[in-house]
Amino acid sequence: MRRTYAVGMDIRVYDDRTGLADAAAQLIVDRAAAGTFSLGLAGGSTPRATYERLAEMRADLSGATLWLGDERWVDPDHRDSNARMARESLGTAHGASFVVPDWSLGEPETAAAAYELALDRALEGRPPGLVLLGMGDDGHTASLFPGTRALEVTDRNYVANWVDEKEAWRLTATVPFLASADQVVFLVAGESKAAMVERVIERAEPFPSRVVSDAARDVIWMLDTAAASRLGRPL
């Protein structure tokens, strides 16, 4: 189901989380069928459902390069690792190369710089293709949290970002790198996100998710009805 809202964005609303995951997975499959591409992966429960659906579909992503929009600074086998989540949910069905940060480098800044170079090689210097992003209750996306230094970076593609509220380091793609993608797709589900969806989409408040959305050239917001419940009446 697609609805057009007065804000002028491409906003697609689905009945529930399952419908959202199905549609997002199909979007990825269609993109893969069009030729070699890269796919930036998001963490979180909503993207995970999409990856699990891709695995169920036995999606052929041969030739695709998968990479992480952000990663927690934890051992890759840690339960909080986005890389671990992606591997487990996608299983072995994707047939793609998967480029992840090297935690063994020991320091987040070093790992972020090395990952930036690894991504440049993997993408052969081209901009990202399709990038999936989530949105937190606080309006963050990737690991671009409100008030953090990474939001101000304009000369790097990937950086280490200290997040006070988490008391932890995160590695994250920067706003310019995400915005350079061929297409950015936000996946947002659940009533807990409804208030922030309204603030970001209708009120255009400058939370990180809105900053990335405004900077990107081709953006789709894919929401379930719960997340979209506070948006204005469709035209």
C-alpha cells in the first residue's frame, strides 16, 4: 500500500510489520535483479525481519556487496553486534560478499578509518547503491545520534562516534556518505516510533534521520500503520 502525504515525500505505509518486511525484501530482490549493486545494512528489529524474509525467499544476491551503515564497538560474536545479527538473519542464502569493520584493530578510530578504506575498495570508489536505515525513538539513524560529533563530519565516509547516552563507541557512516547513495530507504515500525515519525516527517524537525533524508537524492520511507499513525490525513 502506498500513500502520498502533503509533505511530498515518498512514504509507503503497510498494514503491519510483516507487510513492511515483505515489501522491503521485494524491493531489495528487484534491485538485485537489475544488476550488481551494493546494499548498506541497518541494525535493529525492523531491518532484521526484512533480512529473515530475504533468507526465506532464498534471494539471490550473488555479486552484491553488503556493508554496515553502523556497528557497535563490540566483539563480532557479541549479541549486540550488527554484523552478527545480519549474518544470522540472512543465513547463507544471500550469496554476497559482506564487508564488516575489523574489531581486532583494537581502537574504534583505527577501525573506522580502516573500514572507510575497505568500503572504498569494495565499492570501487562508487557511491553506495541501496542503503537501508532505521530510526530510533530519539530520531537517530545509523549511529548518528543527536548532539554527537559525527553529525558535523563532512570530509569522511565512516567515523568512530562516542555516544554519551550509551556510554559507548559506535562506528558509523557519515551524513555525506549516506546521502550520496543511489537510494536511501528508512524502515520504521511500531507505535513507539509514531511520535518521532510525526516530528521528523511532518514537522521537519532536524533530528539526524531528517538531516539524512533531506540530504539524500532518492528517499523512501517505509512504515507500518502503527509508526504512521500520527501522520496527517493522506491526500
